[in-house]
Amino acid sequence: MRDVFRLSALCLAVAVAMAGCKIVPDPDPGEAASAASGQTDEARMETYAQEIWQPKVLPVIQENLVPLAELRSALAADTDAAGQQHGLRPEGEANPWNFAVSGEGRIVEAKLDSRAAKLGVDTTGDGAADVSVQLGPVIRGTALRDAMPFIVFTDFRDQIEFAKLANALNATAHAAIDRPEGDVIGQTARFEGVFTLRDPAKIELVPTMLEVGG
């Protein structure tokens, strides 16, 4: 009888102790690192974008750079073949192709008094803008991020962090070019950069090099 009493008392003591416990899940390593450093997601992605810009991003663009006129001919002949030969994209055939291109043309449109500043460039000689060179600081799209073969979605915490990396790369591109000023209509723009293939006749370029004049 005493043994039964002792066992019951022991069980009661264990139950009381467990009632006072709280199960705490292991913290996410990425979130813990952010908290420890005091950095926001935006700050971390900005730092990462700047760290990879010179040693990784620009070399990928240079290695895959194709003259725009050559790419247009290849796309007109066979889009898939042009993508396989010149394109860059994340894994999965559902993802659009991104291309690194070089080209030049006459500036026929300019919107410089906006946070989404851009140049409209005629590269075919028909008088109409066929390339929109995004100057920023607001730059649309994820072409720079998606063209980088070493950037993989599963290496990041979630879609939100991944999106912030795209914004950080666009911001780095904006900071790396000289933004033209004044009346640039009629001048020549020489550019290098990346775009996501939507409509070959209306390219929205994120420039990594831009020269205006002449």
C-alpha cells in the first residue's frame, strides 16, 4: 500500500512540474542571425547584393552578353533555341527567359523627373522607342535576380526575402550607373543590361552600363 502511495505522489509531482513547463521551438537560424546583428531583411539583402555585384553578378552578365540585334534575329527564328543558346532563367520551363544584352540607339523619349525615371531608345532606326532603359531609383522586375544561376530560391527564408533581394539588386544597378541630366532627346545611348523576355518589340532593360552622348 505504501508503494502505491509513493508512486501516486511521484506521478503527481511530475505532473505539477510539467504543468509549469513551456515548450519553445528552436529558432530559425536566419531569423536568429538577423536578430543578433540587428539588421532588417532589407539591410541584409542590400549588403548581400553589394557583396556579390562585382565578383559574381557582373561576370555572369559579361559572359552571357549578346548584341541586341543578334538576339532579335535569333528570337525571330526560334524563341526556344535563342533561349537555350543565350538565355538565363531559374530552373523550370515555366519561368521566362532573361537575356544579357548590349546595344545602342537614339534616345527618343526621356522621363527624368520621376523616381521611375527611364529612357526610351530607338535601336532599330524606325523612330519609335523599342528599349526602355530603367534609370530608377524605382526599377521594375526581377530580371537581375532571375538571371543569376548562383541565386537559388531555396537558399532564402521565403518569397518575401527573395523579393527583397531582387529590389536590392535593382538598387545596386541604379547606384552603379551615371544618370543623365538635361535634354537628352536625340543623343545616343549605349547600354548593357538584363531584361526578362515578355515582348521582344518592347524591352524593359535593367542597365548595368550606360553611356549617353554624341
